[in-house]
Amino acid sequence: MATKKVTVTIPADLLDEIRADAAERGLSAYVAEALRFKRDRDRLAELVDWLQEEHGPVTEDEHAAALDELEELDAEHERRRTAGKHNAGEAA
């Protein structure tokens, strides 16, 4: 993958936190990942706007159902993380 060096200005306190979080993978990889995430969210927001123009706004019931489903997914992910930690401990 081609890369290009750029200069950006970041608040010092934020940079300190990012460097601490990004220690293993490096600052450039961390920033690239964050930028991809932001780009993807912007594209998703554009899609939501387009879908709402085409099909109307999301109803309260649809919104509530989506939040319920997200909570179920979060709970399942937590169960799997917890199970993985227990399984890793048993192997040690």
C-alpha cells in the first residue's frame, strides 16, 4: 500500500493519550485506522440521509428495535469475551 507523509496539528494532551494507546502498532497505524473509521462513519451518515430521503425517517419503534438488537449483540460479544478469557486461563 502506498503511503504519503503529512503534517497535522493535534492537541498535546490528545497526542499523549494516543501515543500511549498506540504504543505497539505505532502512531501512524493508529491515526490511519482512526481516519478510516471516521471516513466510514461519514459515508454511513450519507447513506442514512439518502435512505431517509427515499423511505422516510426511522420510526420510534424501528429505532427501539434496533437498539434492542444492538444490546443483544453487545451481550453476546461480552459472553464470548468472558468465555475466551476463562478458556485461556484453563489452558495455562
